[in-house]
Amino acid sequence: MPHSPQLKPQAFQALTPPDQYSAYADNFDLSMLPQDAGIPTTVYQYNAPQIKIECAWDCPTDNQQQQQQQQPAPAYASSGHQLIPPPAYPHSVYPSPQSSPLQTEFASFGGYGKLHGSYDCLNSPSPSLDASSIKQELHILPPSPPESNCETPSPRSACSESIKTEPLDSSDIESFIDLNALLQQQQQQTQSQPDTKADHQVLRECLEDTTFQKKHNLRPLALESFIGGLAEVRGDFEPVISLALEHAKREADAICMELQISQDPNAWTPSQVHAWLRSTLAQFKLPPAANLELKFSEDGAALALLSEEEFMRRLPESGSTLHAQLEIWKMAYADQPNSQSIQQQQQPGLDPWPPASYPMLNLDDFNGDSEDEEEMEVEAEVAPTPTPITAVTAAATPTSTPVKRTSGGRTGGGSHIHLWQFLKELLASPQVNGTAIRWIDRTKGIFKIEDSVRVAKLWGRRKNRPAMNYDKLSRSIRQYYKKGIMKKTERSQRLVYQFCHPYNQ
DNA sequence: CAAAAGGAAGGGC
DNA sequence: GCCCTTCCTTTTG
């Protein structure tokens, strides 16, 4: 599968079919795009008790845009007042990894929705849009998303960069923030924007939801200030972002206490993973999943590596939300004072977060000894760093249950991930690993190893077994014949294997 | 010749 | 005990 479109003005799609993008772009107010500063890379939408984090990142390629335009508009329409939890998005609507439900929801914030929409129209003739001028503005976009399943992680991307946290006094977090005063300050520095109140219906509906303000005793922002120009108020988001992040942490803390699990998803055992999944499903009022244990046999480290696509494949109705929520947990925990930025060296006594198993934050993968770029991508996709991880300490996560760390997927002794799980991870990212391993018949669980050396090498890296080769890997696969995890295909083919039910699910 | 198949021993957890 | 890993031999295409 080629790279999926990264940006999707989902909320606007609900109103405008894709083939009307170019017409819609004519109404875009490009003056809203900031000229001198970056757009806030992360925005929380609050609708108690859930918090959604939104990230905007690199613009899609031309191919992605074309593909994006070919995709059908989502069937659902935003209710405006109830953005969260999101519906079970079809994967095509906000494909992993560059896109996420968070991201697409963010489009409903209006300013970004318009922004993204304009990108969709780069190839479309538009009297008011000049592609070159738009491209000039692309550099202001934030870096690639910090997402675990990012096939093409940008070396620039990092949670610590995406989530801007103000050094807020914790005692003030729940207290009053005078956004209007901030607004006035900014308005003095910027010219007023043309009135565009004739449109933006979805944006208006979204902004009229004052749940977040009420919850935190905030004065509702004037709607016209958003529609008039995002640039004027974008700076005011940062306290809100910090606030929302704090709230996300507290939510996580509460759930951790309730479920007796670590704040660090990477430290969860399979049973804790199930507990968290059930809790999150209930939290979002999603239908309880049958055979949850069967569908999610991973521990937390492996779970964190699953792509959104894989979540949705296992749980079409709720996989998207679960994956998004897990991303939030990662980000929230990444912002812990004792968590480490990827730019920083991990220090003893501190719980590194995001753990090295989260590929988007793994600079070692970019600076390592990978022979080629594609391999770095694959490595970043599926394999954590070989860097040993210090043990988690209770002091690092005071509210978390002391859980024996499984090294975020790997320590010197290798991770606990099973080979069949690893293979399915590779298979779940055909755009990255398609040259090494691919599905022959997805429904029957038949796959082919196209590059045995490469797959073996990746497996060896994942397990910290430098001497791994295909002979050994295939021996392990054959062990699965006895265990009923895999079976020989009906017509024996070289390098072709087949998962047994239910492992082919 | 590479891959498939499988026996056997051993290590890490 | 499980899940590989390693080494080995034999068979197959």
C-alpha cells in the first residue's frame, strides 16, 4: 500500500465531497497562516472526561494528495457538539501512520481544517491559490508526527517538541486563565482579518462547545476570533494545551490507580493490556470487544508498536479510538518531568519515556549502522533500539504499580515478542516492509517472505540476536506447525507460510 | 544451491 | 515449561 495521505480535513469532508475541494479552497483565507511562527503542533479538544491530542505535521506528497482526493468522504458528519469520542473511522479516512483520529479531529478546529484542505488542492487549479506560495508556507508546519507506527519518521519528530508545555504552576492549572487578555495583546499586534462568518458552520459548532472552558473555569473564547484569524489566538492555545496535558496525566493517573497498572504502557503485561483496553472501551462507551485476550495477546511494549491499521483490523469499531488513546498515554507520560527527551541521553534512575521501543523517537535508528534508508525506516517501524534501558523505578512513577520492566521491547536478552507477532507487525506495514514480507492471501493468513535475509536480519535485531539468519528464523516458524500457530500451505511454495486460525485474524 | 523439514541440545525467562 | 536459538542432517525443487 502506498503512503497514505497525511492530512485530512475530515470535518469539512463531511460537508464537502472530495471533488469539491478545489472549489472550497477558493474560500480559504491563507492570511490566517502564520508567517513568523509555527502553528501549534498539538491541540487538545476537551470534552470531559476524554482528551484528544491533535498533531499536525508534514504535508503529504503529491501522490498522497492524489490518493487522498480519490478517497470517498466519510459517511458520518460531525455533530459539532460531540466530537469525542470519534466514530469508528474507516482506515481510509485517516490512514495510519501519518494520520490519526486525533489529527483528523483537529481538522474540525477550523483553522487547520482549512489549512489542510488547501493542501489537498495543491494540484487543483484555483484562482486564489498559488502552489508555490503555499509551498513556501509549508516550512512552518511542525515536524512529522510522533507516532509509534510511523513508517517514515522524521528525524525532527519528537513528542517533546510537538507537545509544548508551559512551565505552569500546578496550583494554577485548574484556576482561571484570562485568554481574553491574551487575545487583546495579540490583537494589538496584528491586523484584523476579513469577516468570514458566512461560512465555517462546523467550526462554529465545534467552538461553541464550551465544555472545556466550563470544566476549567475559562472564559469562552469569542468565536469570531477563531474565524477571523487563527494566527491571532494560536499563542493562546499553549496554556490550554498544557492544561489539557495535565488533565490527560491526571486521567491516566486515576486509571492507573484503578487498574493497578503502570503509567508506562510499555510496562504492561498482557493482562494489564486487556484491563486497559476494557477500561478505555468503557470510557468511550464503545462496544465491549469479544475475545479481547485472543485479539490482543501482546504485552504493553508490543501493543505500543501496533499500527493504527492493526488496531482497526482487530477492532473495526473501536480500534481507532483505542490506538489514539494509547498515543495520548504515550504523549502524556512522555511529558512527565522525569521522562526523557530523545535528544537527551537516558540517565540512570529515570524512567525513559517514551521508551526506546517507540520508533518515532528512536534516534539511534537514524544514527545507527543501518545500511540504507529503507532499512532505517523498517527498523524504525518495527524494532526498538538496542540501547539498554534502565530499570523503572518506583520514584519515577509514584502512582504506578511497580511493574517489572520488559525493557520496552528489548534489553540485552531480547524482547518477549513472539516471532509470529513480529511477522504480523511487518505484514501490517506493507508500505514499509512490502519488499521483505507481504500477504499473499490476507483472509487465509498466507504470506510470503520476499527477502528472507532482510526479515531474518530484522528479527535478529529485534531480539538482539546478531547471528540470526533465515535458517534459524524458519526453524522457529516450523516450530509453529506443532503448536498450531502456523501450518504448511496446501501447495508448498518456497518462503510461503500460513497462519492458522485465529492467528490469521 | 537455497530452501524446507525436522531432530536435538541448550539458554533465558 | 515455553519459546525460541543454534546446530545439524536429510530431502526437495
